[in-house]
Amino acid sequence: RAQQELGASRGLTDILSRGATQRFGAGTGFADAASRAAAQKLGAGTAFGDLISRTAGQQLGAQQQLGQTLGQTGAAGFGALSGLGSLLGSGAQQRFAAGTGLGQTLTGLGQTAAGARQQAGATGMGISGNLANLFRGIGGTQAQGGAQLGSAQAGFGSQLAGLGSQLQQAGTADIGLLQQMGLQAQQQRQRELDAQRAMLLQAQQAPLAQYQALMPFVGMAPAGQTTFRTLFGTPPSALQAGLGTGLAGLGALGTFFRNPANTGT
């Protein structure tokens, strides 16, 4: 029986070992899946960074082109003013002769130039406002993308923490199951030992029980003085006398054990 129990314990140990190996393989597969998911998220973040970089490059090119256009416009205006100065220098005498008409013309030209400059300034302010709005939009998009990425990373960390807690709970449950199985095995072994002890005590007390059963027959022996009369003759056979005594004793024991009051049934 001890060999059978040892074999059963070894079989249970093999089953638990295979279960632990399967759990370890499942944990390794989950770690690989988590690593692949993290690599995909990193690739998505890298692609998003490349898109932002290309967008910033395009915006820088547009700003440079706008600067060149403004430079060309300023150069054209400066050339026009230079031509106007030359014209005014060559026709100074005519302007002096013209007098009031020339002053009015110059006033009109000044007002026109001032309006053109104001319009150019307003146009520049509008372009600057558009650029500022564009930069704010890009900053908001980058901030939103960063917030989403942070939220995704936080969610992934929470999932990892939850999985770690589940693994810890599973390990605790396995330990509790092993303790319960060990306690049951110990209780079963204790019951077997108690049964063996009870059998040994019963076997130890069997002679005393037999003696107590024979006590009534001992009390039936005659007490006091007994007169014997001897008749001389052929001595009886010792074998026959022993067989007769044994058969008589067995008959008395059979009668005693056949009585339900003596057997307790």
C-alpha cells in the first residue's frame, strides 16, 4: 500500500509539473504577443513623427516662398519709387510751373502710396495670422497625438498589471490547492494508521477477551472437599483421555459461542 501511495504521489507530481510547464509556455506566448504589440505601437508612433516632420518641411517651404514673393514685391515698389523720383527730378521746372496742380498730383500719389502700403501691411498681417493659426493647429494636433499615445501606453501598462495580478492569483490558488490535497492525503494516511492501530489493539486484547469468556466455566468448577475412590484396573490410554478432554472443551466452547447473549449479536 505504501508503494501504491508513493506511485500515486509521483503521478500527481508529474501532473502538477506538466500543468506548471503549460502555464509557463502560456506566459511566454503572452510576453511575445505583448512585445509584438509594443513594436507595432512604436512603428505607428515613428510614422506619425515622420508625417509631422514632412508637414513642418512643407510649411517651411511655403514660408520661404512667401518671403521671396514679399521681397520681389518690395523690390518692384522700390523701383517704381525710384522711377518716380527720377521723373520728379527731370520735370522739376515743369512741376514748379504747374504749381498747385503738381501739388495735388503729388498728394494723390502720396495717398495712393499710403493706401497701397496699408493694404500691403494688412495683407502681411493676415498672412501672419494664418501662419499663427496654422502653427497652433499643428501644435494642437501634436499635443492630441501625444495625449493619445500616453493614454494607449497607460492602458497597456494597466493591462500588463492586471495580467500580473491574475498570474499571482493563479499561483496563490495553485498553492492553496496543493495544500488542500496534501491535507487530504495526510488525513487519509492518519485514518489508515488509526485503523491499523485499532486492529492491533483488538488483536492485543483478544486473549483477554477469550479469558473473560472462559471465566464462567472456571467458576463452575466444584469447590470444597472432594472424595475420590480409586478402582484398580487396566490403566487408561493417555491419548484417549486427552482427546476426550479436548472434545469436551471444544463442545463447551461451541455451546458458549452459539449463545447470542455471549456473542453480543
